[in-house]
Amino acid sequence: MSKGRAVAVISIYDMTKSMKIEQMQSDFVANASHELRTPLSIISGFIETLQTSAKNDAKARDKFLSIMREQTDYMASLIENLLSLSKIELKQDEKPDEIVDVLEIAEEAADALSQKAAERKIKIRIDFEDNVPEIIADRGQIKQLIQNLTDNAVKYGVSQSDVTIAISKSTNIPNSKSHKTANGEAVAIAINNKGAKISTDNLTRLTERFYRMQEHKNLNIKGTGLGLSIAKQIILRHRGNLTVTSTSYNGTTFTVYLPISQEDKS
Ligand SMILES: Nc1ncnc2c1ncn2[C@@H]1O[C@H](COP(=O)(O)OP(=O)(O)OP(=O)(O)O)[C@@H](O)[C@H]1O
Ligand SMILES: [Mg+2]
């Protein structure tokens, strides 16, 4: 009898959990659809103007076409990020098993972003300790993780300053209240940019899907608000951790901790 009751309790608990997940999924679909609808309606509005009042106005046409281009670029990166998130979710319970050289990946990310950095007169520097070991990880995902964080540093850092990617060995991974981190040694990747201090309120919300700081929206800096939530999912899968510190003097540093091994030492 008491056994039966226990089973009932578990199933109600599971139902609550799955209802929560369903709610989160439908919120996500609603947000994603809303984010796609906005540029779509802007484009559609300009098409109408080009077909009617601006039909013979070459100057207006150029201006409207460049806005339409901006909006389609935004839609393309939104779709790319949504697809990334869903691919990452599919792999979430799979243990990473590739041998990965973090320094090599940081160099690839710095190369890929060098043009964008040069446009803002930013230099990307890589600092690394000698003998940082390779880690067991998912290479493609670690590349995406470092690229997303470095892209942010280049985009939100002060122009004409340096972005630094510092790679070192760490004896452990800082504990997390929300998820289980691996024990044992780790590699730490600290990505720093100069800039205004981020408020504590904003800091706690940065990895939420679609969250973007108002001041960056006001400055018309483009983004989907998904880069850091992708980074967070990748770090969770690797049982690592992410810390962020921000001061007006040192700027902002995102530090990723990734375990060297995926096997727990007891
Ligand atoms: N290094 C940073 N310095 C200051 N603010 C940052 C930094 N990184 C992220 N942010 C803030 O966090 C928000 C969320 O970042 P996230 O990478 O998730 O999205 P995004 O950069 O806006 O879009 P996307 O990654 O698609 O280009 C940013 O919009 C910005 O306001
Ligand atoms: Mg980003």
C-alpha cells in the first residue's frame, strides 16, 4: 500500500517537471517566433513602400534596400543560432570524447574574428601557460564556445583596446549551485575586454535566451541574444563552469572552466 503511494508521488513530481519543460519549450517557441516576426514585418513594409510611394525614388530605394539587407542578415543569424541550440540539445546527454587542443582552437577563433576586430581597431592577444594539457571534449562545440565569447569581447569591448584570451591550467572547477561540475583538473580560458562595468542585475541575466542589455540595443549593436545561452549549454554538457567578473578598471572577463578528463576521479 505505502509502496503504491510512493509511486503516485513520483509520477506527480515527474508530471510537474515535464509540464515545466513543456511550458519552457512553448515560451521559447513564442519568443523565437516573435524575434523572427519583427524583421519580417519590417522587410514586408519596405517592399510595399518600394512598390508604391518610393517606386521612382533611387535614393530612398538604396536606403531601404540596405535596411532590408540588415534585417535578412539578422534573420539568418537568428536561424543559425536556433539550429545550433537544437543540435546542442540533441547531444546534451552524450559524453564528449574527442582530444582537443584549446590553444589551437583559440588561435582559430582569433583568426576568424581578426577582420571584425580590425574594423574596431581591436587587437586579439592570446596568452598561454606552458604545458596546458589537451582536454577531452567536443571540438566543434568548444570552437563555437570560444568563438561566441571572443565575438562578444570584440563587439562590446572599447574600440582601440586589446581583447585577451588567456589559457591556463586550473586545479579544479569552481562549484556551481545549479549543476554538477566535474571534479579534477581543468583548463581555464579567460576572455577579457575593456569597457564599462556590467551591473549585477545584468550579469545575472546574460545567459538567458534572447536577453540583451538595453544600452547595447540603444547603441544599435546587432545580436540575437543567443550566443551566451549556446555557450552555457556547451559548458553544461562538458560539466564545466563559467564565471563573469566586471569592473570599470579591468573591464569584463568571462572565464570558462573545462575538465581535462570526462571520467570522474573518486
Ligand atoms: N563581453 C561583454 N561585454 C559587455 N556586455 C556583454 C559582453 N558579452 C555579452 N554582453 C551582453 O550580453 C548580451 C547577451 O550576449 P549574447 O552573446 O548572448 O547575445 P548577443 O551578442 O546580443 O547576440 P549574438 O551572440 O547572437 O551575436 C549582449 O547583448 C550584451 O548586452
Ligand atoms: Mg554574442
